[in-house]
Amino acid sequence: MERATVDTGSGALQHLLGAIADAIDRRGAAWPHRSLAQGALAAARAAFTAEPAGKPTAEFTADSTTELTSRTTAEITDRIAELARHAGCDVLETRILTAAVAAELEPNLHLVTGLLSGDDGPARPTAAVALELAGLSPVSPDARARLAELAPLRRHGLITLDGNTVLHARRIVVPDRIVANLLGDDMPSATTLPLLTDAEPLPLPGTGTIAAALRQGHVLVWLHNPPGAAGVATAAAACRELDVPCLAADLRRLSAADPASPGPSAQALKQALSGLLTEALVTGSVLILSGAELVAPHTDRLAHPALPVIAVGAVPWDPTWAPSRLPISLTAARTGIAARAALWRPVLGDADPDPQVVALRLTPEEITRVARLAADGAALHRHDAPSPAIDTDTIRHATRRLGRNRSSKFAATADPATLDDLILPEHAKQEVTRLLDWARYRDEVLAQGPLQGKGGKGSGICALFAGSPGTGKSLAAHVVADTLGMDLYSVDISSLVDKYVGETEKNLERVFTEAESLNAVLFFDEADSIFGSRSEVRDAHDRYANQEVAYLLQRMEQFDGITILATNLRGNLDPAFSRRLHFVIHFPDPDEMTKRHLWGYHLSHLRVIDAADPIDVDVLACTLDLAGGDIRNIVLSAAYQAAAEHTEVGMRHIVAATRREYTKLGRRVPAL
């Protein structure tokens, strides 16, 4: 099929008006609607040329031309020509599009297309009339091919065919967004607008490759975007290098529409993709599509877009999605320490950011969102300041809110835990501090090379907290997460283990994947229940139990985040985990000095202490053999008892609460 150049200037509309006049003449003088159609054509011609339409008839008023007298024919047809060029349409297809959209552009043409299509009033044109006005015979195979499902007009959503009758009698419909664009409206549709996101260009490794692929005419580039990688920023930088506009959108925003649903339906994803491709088409933009892995298995439109698409997916490209055509595929890089510092400086008034802020593993787009959230929070707390400062604590709080907003798993928490809340012997506290330093500076260290090793090993950090109950293991996990501005993803062991073979591994994979995507600290409490030692295989139960532990060993080594295991029985863990642990921190039972600090810390949270019955911390520390969690329980119980008696907490309440705690633990109560 020979393809010609797209009409430019006022050619398409001028041809349409002439074709309508010829179509009216072909119907002859006996056509009952001839006079009405000629009058409507005259009024439409006047509207497009901004010339007086003469004396209005009963059917046509001067108001019907008001919409178009303020814009020239060339303005509309230039948009039609540009849209057709982006979609790869030739002259004849452009004329079909012009005939189809005519009813939407001018009320008089709406009447004419209806009359020519056999109606008694305004209506959309039939396929036969659109082909006739384009200069094609409705019975020509070439004409039918231009209305085929895979032809540019329908493939790229410029037109749809309405009805189940024969092709010639089906109505041609132009989508509302296409019509709005041709009339000068650049506002995205209501369903597409919520999916659009900001894109912060940042030249990173891979930017040049993407730019070269687009320059060579590739219409699909798949950018694998692991958690924490800056795929959108890399794609936006490639578009900036080519000096072409880009449109960034995120399909994962569809999940928020129904919190009860596990995810958007295939139909919803297809409709969202269609709307985004249409928006990119009418704006002449490269589409940067985040969450592309959601839609890639359901449609082939990604493989044949009108304009280039940079698909940013959480997984590598799967050849089964489009086996006939493999796209250019590469992996996005993470934002380095220096790049993150440069992104934070404008937010902080060109001041150098705190190392704790730079250590937050955020993408450029997330940094922008956190900065806005932090600025709003600072303004609320310092409403009297003309330009409230954004400090490190405000940024970390905003970062945690960002992570929590991406999942319903994290409920609102109390004030963040800090190192000051962790009462430990100095050597144990230093190890927790060293763990935090690793988390803050791992990007800087790993930028030197593959120090973590090759062969699929991740860059994550894994720590084991071992010690008796109540010695502060869970609190230390919260301290790590809160200090790093991350959420703590506490794994529910009961939800992981499944009696069916293979289901436990699937549940574990889901947990690791979600923790990576949410940039959360993964916390396994009572880890020995699932990380237990492998045993000799005597039956099928042993074999499958060993299989689960083997999978955990492999998945932990590939994990890119922070994993904390807590156990009271370190000896029950499989020895193979030791090599994969970067930290093994022992939480000892508190000595007398530590117990004194623990009593003082927990008692300091009481509003007031009975002066007539003072609490002797020294006696408590040297007499009672308790862990920090037990001391907390005693102080809490004493506070409740004092509140019930409408009095202040005194030594008598502490003694009574201590007896209850020892009884609960099944131990002999010491003399106080």
C-alpha cells in the first residue's frame, strides 16, 4: 500500500469541505436533504474561514459559528497534521481522521455528516461516508485496510468503530482526548491525570545507551529498575539529551483505587496504558512508564507504540511477552552519594546535607516528594517563621511517611526510637552503631567496585541479634529502622509457613520482594523457628524443611536491603547462616550498672513520684535479677496501680508490681 506525505497547513480541512460539496452533488437534486446540507456546509465554510455566513436560516444561527471564528483553519489542521505524523498516517488516513473528527469540530459539520450517512439529523459519519470524503471507494481493499484493527488509525487509538453491523455502516468515533487536543485543550483526561508523575533528569550510567537507542529509531526500551534504582531519572536524562519532551507515569498508582484488591485488573491496566499512550501521542512525548511489568504480559501495545516508550519495570524483560521483537534492555543504576547530595542542596537552601540525609536511599523523584512533605511539616511546626528550616529529623520523618504511604502494612507509630533509648553495655551499643554506619555508607563503599562479590550476591546487610528475652533485641531493630528513616517490616512467621509444598517459599519471596520495594528493614523475630538447623533426611518432612532453609540461605544472599534476625537460642540456627551474617551482636543480661540505668530510664517517664515513698533505684538494681523488658513491665504495672488508686507512684507500687512480675515468670520473689 503506497503511503504519501501528510497534509499540512489548511489542506486537510479544505479538502474535506470540497469533498462534502462533491458528495452533496453526487446525491442529486432529488435528495430530500440537499438544501439543508448545502446550508450547513455554507455555515461551516464561513466558520472555518471566519467569513460572514450570510442570512442565517432556521436551522443555523450565528451562534453556531462563534466557537471557530476565533481560530483559523490552519491552527486546527496543523494539529491534525502533527497528530497524524506522530501516528505514522499518510494523506488518505489523515483525510479519514479529518472526516471523522469534523462532526466534533463544528456543529454544522455534525449535521452534514449525519445527513450524508442517511440520518435525518446530526450524527457521526459512517465508515462509508468517511472513506467517500477521503476520496476512497468504500469497496476498495485499500480503503478497508486503512480501517483495519492494526492500521495506524485504530492501532494508536485515533479512531474507534462503533456498532456490530457491517463495516460500511459502523460509525467512526474519535476519542474525547483526541478531539480536545485538536481544539487546543492540553489537559489530560481525568483517568490519566492521576497516573502522571514528575521526572527529575539525572545523567547516570545507561543514559547514553537509551539516548542512542531512541536516536536509532527503537520505539521500546526496557529499563530494569531494581529497588532504589533511578530508572525514571535516567530515562528523563536521555530525553533531555535528545531535546525531546517526555511524559512520566506510574501504573502502580492504580493499586490505590481499591485497597481491598490485590492489584488492578488486566482490563484496568489495558485502559490505563491506552490512555497514557494517547496522551503521549497528542503531546508528541516519549512515554516513561513506571510499573511497566504490570501491563507487559497483558498487551502487545508496548511493543508497537506510535512514539517511543521507555518502560521502567521492577523485573527484567521476559521474552515471552513479545517473542517476535526483543526491545533494547538494560538495568538502571542507583543514585550515588554525590548525586543525592547535589539533589538535596537546593532543598536545604544550598547548604550541605547531613550525612544521615544523604544516606537515605531515595530516588530523585522520592527526594522531591520527601522535600515537599518535609517543608510542609516544618511550616506546620514553625508557623511563625517566614522560611522554616528543614532539619534532619523532619526529613527522616517525611521519609518514613513516604514508605508507609506505599503500603498498608505500616500503621502510625509513636515517637521514633533513638540510640539514647537503647540501654546496653558499651560494647553492644558500639556494634549497633557500627551497623548503622554500614547502612549509611554502603553506597559509598560499594561504588568502589563489587566488594560484596559477584555471582548474584546482593549488596544487603544482615545482622543477628542474640540474647535472652527482654534484653533489647526488638528495640534495637526499631532503633536501626528509625535512625535510618525507614520502616520496620516485622515478619509474621505464622503467615509464612504453609503445609503445602512450595507455598512457604512463595510466601518468603513475597516478603523479601515487598521489603525491597518499600525500602524497609526486614525483621525476623524468633528467627530460630524458621532459620533452624537442617537435619538428616529421614522422611519427606525433613526433606521439605531442609528445602525451605536452603531457599532462605539463597534469598538472603540476594537481598539488597537490611535484614535483622532476632533469637533467644543462637545455637538453633543453621551454621550456614553465619557466613551470610555481617553482624552478630550479643545482647547480654544486664549487669548492676546497666540495671541502674534501665530503672532510671523507665522511671523518668513517670510524670511524678510520691515524695513520701521514694523509689530506691540502687536497691532495685542490686537486688533484682531482671532484664530491661521485665523492668519496663514492672514500671508500667506500677503506674496503672497508682492511677487506679488516684495517687502517685511510690516504692510500694514498684514492690507489688515486682512480685507480680516474678510470679508471672515462675521465679522465686526476692526480699525487698
